[in-house]
Amino acid sequence: MAIDLEKGVYLDHAATTPVDQRVVEAMLPFWTERYGNPSSIYRLGRDAAKALNSARERIAGILRADPSEIIFTSCGTESDNLAIRGAAFAQRARGKGNHIITSSVEHHAVGHTVEQLVKKFGFEATFLPVDHYGMVSPDEVARAIRPDTVLITIMYANNEVGTIQPIAEIGRIAKERGIPFHTDAVQAGGALSLDVNALNVDLLSLSAHKFYGPKGVGLLYARKGTPLWPMQTGGSQERNRRAGTENVAFAVGMATALELAYAELEQTNNRVRALRDRLIAGVLERIPDVELTGHPTQRLPNSASFVVKYVEGEAMLLSLDMKGIFASSGSACTSMSLSPSHVLTAMGFPPEIAHGSLRLTLGKGNTEEEIDYVLDVLPEIISRLRAMSPLYQPAA
């Protein structure tokens, strides 16, 4: 099978995914015939509200949650912001304290939010270290807890290296101490279990465009009784937790995408994991001075990430693009930054090595032929780029 270079080989599904055609079809009526505002009391509005409530119920079923615990937002970043700021301010107002625990490898939607709370609003924070695989130790979480700890926020799976954190164990520790626990599950959505009770989470963030849904819609699961201030004020939408007219079409799209992802979970994960393993083995066998980043086994089924010594990540990406291969060197949200990945440096990689990061994240549309094409092209690209580097000394 020949590779269609006009279409390209898309290996950046951690950044975004194409919208499933079945999702598009489910959304279309809510832009045309069923366009009502769900807050309106006449038939068009009631019809929109019914669709919105149905989407909430369908999502709640997958999360093993109550529909009233689902808050629709505009994206994963807003969900993270609402969870962290909303819980932190609500807890402090109740006199519980002002200390937050998080990790050093969080997405910036979490890390920068916590940093702002520290710098601008007088909170204190502990940024937990990780091991060489990017894993947070539950024991470190337990040791970091103080009498004034008001929130723990640890991501479910890392967006750069794919490491899956021991969320259920961390959540158990938080529950025993009576501390609200939030997880950024944006990368885990559509790939890992989202059973909020098994995970022991009080707050969980998702974004639809990571599992073949539309960009522009996310959600926050907020367990009943969890202190949470709204960050967006105005109307009484989302049970007074997030003001603004709900995006019914996108909520329906998110629910449809999530249902499809979990109906096809085992089949998709098995297929994508096999392609990922083929890719990882091929890269490590064919290219010297390359190291797999992230946990070797506790990683997302679609995630293959590396550091390539003596090569700049941007040069790799541009060279791959010229060959019709779309990849990244880390989070799409920080792709324009000249700084090395904060995830890789937290994992102990020196900046000069972290600059050579390569993230290849697969999806359900990828094929063996595409992986083999990448494995044919990538060694040539690395060899050419290293030949131009004054730091590279090939083995004799």
C-alpha cells in the first residue's frame, strides 16, 4: 500500500483528533432544526434542554457518576481552571487552609494555574518530583499533605510522555485525609477507564477533541459535596457552576464521541498498542543514541515518545513534515516555546537532551504501512541532521 503524502501520516493524536463522522452527524441537527436555547421554556428550548440532559446522562453513565455532577465547559483547560481555582477558593473561604499539592509534570493548564494562585492570591503549593519515567509516588503525596492542604491535583496520564499515574492510590490517600482530589484526565479520555469511584477522584477534567469529538467543548466532573466556586458568573446554567448559554451541539458531540470511544475501547486499544510497540521497537533498533521516554509499560496505548541525542526537536519536525509525517516534540500548547520540556527536565533529562524530544501519538486511522514508512524515513532524517551537528561523534 502506497502512502498518500498529500494526506500525510498523522502521528499527533495527543494534540487533537479528527472528528468522527458519526459525531458530526449527531451534532448537525442542533445547528439547524433543533437550534433552541436550552434555557427557553417554549418547545424549541425544551427540545434543546432534553438533548443537553441526555448528553449529560450518557456521559455520566460512562463515568459511573450522577448526571448532576457533570459540568459542561469550553475545553479541558477551562475544566482544569474551574476545578483548581474553584476548589481552592471555596476551601479557603471555609477556613480549610491554602496549600495545594500537584506534580512537576502537569499540563500548563494545571501548573500555571497553581503558580498564579501562589503568586497572585497567597496560596502555597508543593510541586512533587517524579522519577525518571515521570511517575509520581503516592508516598510522596502522603508526605506532602499538611493540616492546611485544601486540594491535590495530579494528572491521570501525561500528555508528553504518556506515563499513567497511580491515580486510584493517590485518590485513596486524599479520601482518607478528607482532601478534594482533582485529576486532569484529558489525555486518558477514550483510552483508560473513567470510573470516578474506582479512581477515587472528586474532580475530573476531559476534553472532547482528544477522543474524536469537536474542539471547543470539555467537561468537569464534580462529586456531590465537593466545595467549588464558579469561575464564570452570569446566568444559572450548569446548576450555577458555569454561567453562559450551553453549547448543545457540542455537548451532544462530546457524549457521542465518548460513547463510541468506550464501545470500541478494547478493539481500538489493542490495535493501536500493537502499532505503537512496532514503532517503538523499530526506532530503538534502527537509530542509535535514542531513549524511550515515559514509563515502559504504564503508558498510554497510543503514546511513543523519545529523546534523540545531538538533534534539535524543531529540525526533526520540519524534516518529517517535508516527508508528509506530522509529529510533535511535546505538548501542542507549548510547541512555539524555545524552552526545553518541563516534563523531561523534571524527569532528569538535561536541557540539551530534552531539546531533542520527539512525540509520536497514534490513532485509530493509522496503519502498519504508515508505521513502516516512518521507520524508513526517520533514520535517514536523524542521520542527516546529526551530520550537521558539531556535537555528534559517530561511533568508529
